[in-house]
Amino acid sequence: MADTVAEQIAALKDEDWAIREEAATALGTLKDPRAVVPLVSVLRDADRAVREAAIGALMAIGEPSVPALGLCLSDPQLGVQEAASAVLAVIADERVLAPLIASLKNHDWIVRMHAAKALGRIKDPGSIESLIPLLQDKVKAVREETTAALAEIGDVAIPSLLVALTHTEWLVRLHAVEALGKMRSAAAVDPLLSVLFNDHDAAVREDAVRALGRIGDARAVEYLRVVLKEPGLRPLAVEAMGQIGDRRAVSLLIDIVEGADRPAESRVVAGCGDKWDEEMVTMGAAVRALGMIGDDVAIPSLLKALRRTLTRADAAEALARFGTKVVAPLLTIMTQEPDENVRYHVKETLAKVGWRSGRI
């Protein structure tokens, strides 16, 4: 009886690159562990399509591939290191913890990036100390994967990240803030509030607001009210209030939507070739936030926002979140509103809440 796996392994050495590619792909479908070592050798193939087929096959085989790929992380060929790290980013486990940690110091950023992602998959606390320095890696993709990995490791990484919040390098503080936000841990709220009011770097403070929004702890609401007066932080604070969802913010958000809480000055921002000021952005954020919070008291203000060009699309989306509660007032607008653009958004919103268009 023919051994299909053995036949495909033999075909990996064929002179024709198309046959080699087809064989690698077939071995991924068969998922036989016997193919791991031969497929690893194909990571050195001169043809890119063959190498990519081998990478896909090793991912498909999964767990049996891990040890051999761990050894590839120290291969003399950089291309093999990159390929192995890419696969391990998807299938790594504790057996390759040590070589992955060592790879965080690799001179090639692609290997560092994939190694960080793989360590996030493994979630071993022993990798935290080695991951922290990569928060200031010169390559953004590496920093982002490191942030995600620390978040995946979880609360055990918080003490190290809190130390990182005091680092002299702003990039370290920035990505420590991002990791804490991704963790969504209540333990990070007070340290992030301290960053918000004390860090001297604007980007770090902005990310602190975003992180507080992601965490969603209501303790942050009163502090976000304070930073509303600060240019640059105002739209972010409004967005964070929506994410948190605390009804204490509703009256303030309504004031913003209706223009009652407009600051004396609002800095200009560029947008699609036109000149927009920050308050325009803030008003849109406030409309979206009211939709996220879902307090019925906001419906009249959102209906007003539906009639304004600046906030119309956001208001339509926000109103749809209230379901059938908005059907009656929207139908009233349909009978009274001459502006076809407003009527269009009303129809779209009615459709989203389940109202049949044939009844309009």
C-alpha cells in the first residue's frame, strides 16, 4: 500500500519548484508529524513559494512542529530564523520558552516581533523581565507586539509595568500605559490616573486617557471631567466616558452635543482639506458616547444632532442603539423634515431598529 506521506516528503526534493510547493502544501493537509523535519529543511529552499508552503504546512501540523522550530531560532540563516519565529508566533508552547526569550535580543526585528508574540501566547511570567526592555525597541511593530504580549500574560505583569511607568524614556512609559489598558485591570486605574495628571509627555497622557476608557472603571469619570478643559485631551476624555458607560457623564455629554459646554478657545485640526476645530471632533465623540451609554434622557439631544450636518451620521448610529424607543420621534421627523439628507439617515436608522421601510 502506497505511503502518501512518504511520497510527498520525497517530492520535497524534486527539481521542479512547483512540485516541491505542491508537496509541502499536501503535507500540511495530511498533518503527519513525520513531515516536520523534512518541512523544516524546506525553509531553506531557494524558492519563496516553496518556503511559504512549508511555513503553512508546519502551522497546520501544529504541536509536533514546535521543538524543531525552536532549534531553528538559532539557525545560521536569518531567513530560517524569521520563518520559524513566524510559525511559533501561532503555535508556540512552553517547550520553546527559553529560545524565544533569547530571540528577544535577536538583531533582526522580525524575529524579535514574532518572539514577543509567541511569548504572549505562552503567557509564562518568566518572560516578563525580558519583554520589558522591548517597550523601547526602535521598531514600532516590536513595541506593539511586546505590549500585547505583556497584556496577554496578565495581572502578574502589572508590577513590572508600574515600574515602567516611571521610566525616563517616554516610549517605555507610553507602551506600559498601552499594556495596562489592554489588560483592563482595575488595579491599573490609580496608577494611570497618576500618569494622566503628572506625566510631562503629551502622548503618554493621551494614551492614559485611552487606557482608562478601555478599562471601563467608573472611578475615572470624575477625573476625566477635569481633563476635559485641556486641549488635546478633551475629545479623548469624551470617548473614554462613552466606553466606561457611567450615567453620571450623560448631562455633561449632552451639554457638549448642544454646544453649552464649548471652551472659549478650540484649537484647529486638519481634516479632509477643510479646517476643523477640536470642538467639532469632541461633539461627534460626545454623540457616539451617548449612544454607547444608552440613557433615554439623551434621545432628544441626539434627535437635534441628527439635524446638524456635523453630527448627523454619528447621531443616526447612536439613535439606532436605542432600538424601538426612537421609532415614534423618527417617524415624526420623517413627516416634518424637508431635508432629503436628514430623511435618508432617518430611514437608515429606522431600518436598523427593525422598522419596515414599507410602513414609512
